[in-house]
Amino acid sequence: TITAHDGDHAVLGSVVVTATWQGGTSATCTTGASGDCSVSRQFQNSRTSVSLTVTNLSKAGYTYQPSANHDPDGDSNGTTISVNKPA
């Protein structure tokens, strides 16, 4: 799940999020009123984890600032996260 917010931490709906899975497969989602959207991927049998990198956010009137990315629960650097294969 990806959450988009502005500089004052107000959540932003209708943000188009673009990301790339390890290996080059792209993913997009659009945030809802809660500022959240989700992407998913099927795992190859040989993989136990794969990384996901946010590459762009787009919303009229806003400029994406990758250096401002962050992760409130600390399991990523705010731009790239390692996703484990479900058990």
C-alpha cells in the first residue's frame, strides 16, 4: 500500500502513482480519498522477495519531490521496499 500526502501531511486523493518492480515490470495505482492505493504482483516460485521502487507521483497542481519520500513504519527507505512472498 502506498500513501500520498502533501508537505503538510494532508492525504491526497486522485494521485497517480507509478512504480517499478524488480525486473522492470511497471505498476500504477490511483489513490483514493484516504490517500492510499495498492499494487500487487505474482511471485515466481524461485523468488522469496522482490523490490518495488516508486518512480513518480502525478497530480495536477503538485510537483513530485522524490527526496521527500519517507516511510513512517521504517521498513523501507520511502522510495524502495522489499516485498516478501506470502507464506
